[in-house]
Amino acid sequence: MDTWNQLYDPLGSILLSALVAALPVATMLIALAFLHIAAHVAAIAALVVALVVAVVVFGMPTAIAAKAAGLGIASGLFPIGWIVLNIIFLYRLTVANGSFARLQDTIAAVTPDRRLQLLLIAFAFGAFFEGAAGFGTPVAVTGAVLIGLGFSPLAASGLSLIANTAPVAYGALGTPVIALAGVTGLDLMDLSAMIGRQLPFFSLLVPFWLIWAFAGFRGMLQIWPAILVTGVSFAVPQFLVSNYMGPYLVDVIAALVSLACLTLFLRVWQPREIWTSTKLGGRAAAVEAMTARGTGRSPAGGAGGAAAVAFRGSTLLAWMPWLILTVFVFLWGLGGVKAALNGVYNLNLPIDGLHRAVIKVPPVVAAPTPEAAVFAFNILSMTGTGILLAAMLGGFAMGFNPLALIREYGRTLWVVRYSLLTIAAMLGLGYLTRYSGLDATMGLAFAATGVFYPFFGTLLGWLGVALTGSDTASNVLFGGLQKITAQQIGLSPLLMAAANSSGGVMGKMIDAQSIVVASTATNWFGHEGEILRYVFFHSIALACLVGLLVTLQAYVPPFTAMVIGG
């Protein structure tokens, strides 16, 4: 079998080579953010540019490049597109049935304040889905819920993306950390603990940042007690579980604790002014504080117990499809369930002519290493399959017959067709970037920053997620490079490997895959560029703050004491 060694500096200047390697990403960002080109067209254009750069500049054989892009396209549809399709199917069923309208009422019964609803849904509820499933599920769910609550499409999309940051490193039952340990050879528990000494700072910060982005500084200050309860009740379990139990249930436990603490807190506290605006930066309508605390919040008024019973029954019906979804998503995230389902059907297809045909070489890896290229079509164990089953079961419980479910599924497939095309093209770009070594070239440019590497190495993780749409993929791409570079310049390999994952979470809100998921969930097709422009500042600003923290942990006491083995 013919093999090809990756070439990282074809132009004789790592900076110039990195700039050329960045052309595909630049093409996509410019097309989306400034030229207002449709997302699927922008993604396809970026993929074409990547093919040209990989083949013409970096010398990648055309056949290998085409197969790498094809593997990415297939991986975009399964499992990512499979998740998006089925979660939107469930959402559309709840809208058609009317249960989603009842769900909005039950959330308003906890609090009518839009800022507090964001904390409940976008942050806490979304973190649970991130921990249980990841891979676009939380943004799809929370975006759909927020748009149903009346939030503007930009608010629902952008704020769901901002909220889905701090939990990402432990998403899908710790998958990114497990992958990072696998590619670096570092101890899994040590990595989990080191990441758990970085992200809790941002688990405390992000809820404040989220409300500031929505309501402004004054609007944020008005509900600071609730924000503090949300952040602390998430950050403390995140630290404890990651340091003493491992990466598997960090987000699930932290999200449930945060959700419970915030809900209980809101039973005894409500803000003086109730914000009813659902637009970013819009002036919120303020009402009397008694409105939130009086009989308007409780159905148990003059009608007595019968009204309360009716309300509780309505609440159960409203949440039933989402409770079923939660159970299925959690089960599908368990290793034992995945293993059992894979035992029934487990199709792994090595891509002939690509599998082990691409060789990573030093300094990206310690020794020449062939890249595996296997398409895992494990349809039964994919999270999207669990979501589909939950949607079907929920649909039957809501009164849909099989024919009605099939019809609605067909309509859903038609609605998300361009989103699926975009996701496929974006994953094609991500995989081609990986197999051609374009990502490693950009990584080596970051590695040349010397004493500033803790900061720029963190931004490398951010770049990896922005390119691939996955903290797991970013850790696989750059984890080894982070370890090698840290050893070369005298830093803790554990610190920089963890920084790759912690910095990467802030890139989650700007990757095209997440943006397309958000635009699809909110029925705001064709506005991906607007979403990107809104979240970009938040993404880079938070990533820089993570970089500053890592720099302090690398050089400045007492932060250096937080570094395990440092």
C-alpha cells in the first residue's frame, strides 16, 4: 500500500505555511460573516479550497485527499447529522401536539423572568445534555426550547452557544478527556483533575457572562444572587467530581446539582424587576415584584386543589417527551449500553487507500505514526438513535399514530436538508484538515511562541474545536503536539494537555457545526453569519481568559501550586 508522509512546512517558513493552511477556514468565516453566503455554500467552498491547498501546496495525493474528505462527510451525517435530525423531529412533534406550549407555561411557573429562564435552560439544562450526550445535542435542545419560549432567533441561537462552553470538556460522559489521555499517554485521573482545576473558574464566570450578553451589565446585576447560586452550585461539584471521581459523570452531577439549587432558590427569591424581553439587549418590561411572588405564579388559587392537580397533570404531560429523551440519552451514553448495542451491530469500515496511508511525522509526534481511517457505522449505539427512539415513544404517548409520525419525519428531513449538507461539508473540511496536516502546521506556528506558549497553546485548543466542532477531535489532533512542545520548553505536559481541552471549549460556540445546529433548532435558516458575528467576540474573549489562567498556572505562584506534578 502506498503511504504519504505529512509535510508541515512546504513553503520554508512555518508562518507562511500556516497562513496558507488557514485559507480554508478563512474562506468559510469570510463567506459566512461578511459575504452573507448560505452556510452550505460557504462550507462547500471552504472544502474545495482545502482540497486545492492540501493537494497543490502540501503535496497530498489527490486520491487520499478525496477519501479523507469523503470520510469526513460520512462522519458528519453519522453521528452528528443523525442527532440534529432526530432532535428536531422530537421538537416538531411537541409543537404540533401543543405540549411545547404547556412546557413554556411550566417554565414560566418557576420564573417568568427571561434571564432566569436562560440560567435554567441554556446553562443548567444544557449542561446536563452536554454531559450525557454532547456532539451538538445541548445546543439543539436548548435552542429549540428557547425559541419556543419566545426568545428571538438570534438570542436563542447565540445564547445557547455561549452557555454550552464550560461543560464541554467533560461532555458525552467524559469522552474528550478519555481521548486526550489516549493520545498523550498521560494518566486519565490526572488529566481529569487538571482540567477540573481550570474550568470551574469559568463555570462560575460563564453564567454571569451569559446574562450580561443578553441583558447588559445592569440587567445582570439585578439577578446576581441567582447567577451566583447557579455558578457556584455547578463549579464546586465540577471540581470535586473531576478531581476525586474521574471525568465520566462530571457534567451530569454538576448540572443536576445546579438545576436543583437554582430551582429551590427561586422558590424563595425573585428579582425586584421581572424581565419579559426576549431580544438581545432589548429593554425588558419591568413589573411589580409581587407579580412573581403572588398568586400569578401559582395555579392553586380560588379553584383550590383541583386546579393544582390539573396544573401538575399538565406539567407532567408537557415534560414527558423531554423526560423520555433525558432517560434515553443518558442510557445511550453509558459504556455498558453502548457495548451491548455494538454487540448486536458493529460495523467498522477501514477506508481502503486512506487507512494507515497517511503518516504523521516529528515534531508533531515523537515517532512516525500511521493515521487510522475507519468509518464506524454503529447505528444502534449512536446517540441519535436513542433520540429517535425517545421521539417515537414520546410521539405515541402524545397521541400520534405511526403514519403521522412517518409523515412528520419526512417533513423534518426536508426542513433540515441544507443543515445536514452543511454539517457534512464541514466535517469533510475538518477531516481533510487533519489528514493533510494543515492543522498541525497551524499548531506548529503556535508552538513557536516560546515563553508565551501557555497562552497561545491554549488558543491552539480553541482553534482545534473551531476547526473540527469537537473538543474530542481537538484533543486528538493537538494533544500529542501539546505534550511534546511542553516537554521541549520545560512546561508541564499535563498542564498544556489540559489547556488544550479547557481552551477548546470556548471554540465550541464558533464552529460551523454548532452554528448550523443552532440555526436549525431555531428555524433561523440562512442566518448563520449573523450568529457567528454575534458569538465571535465572546468566544475569543473567553478563550483569552483561559489562556491567561493557564499562563498564571505555568509561571505565577500561588497558581503554580494548582498544577498536578508541577
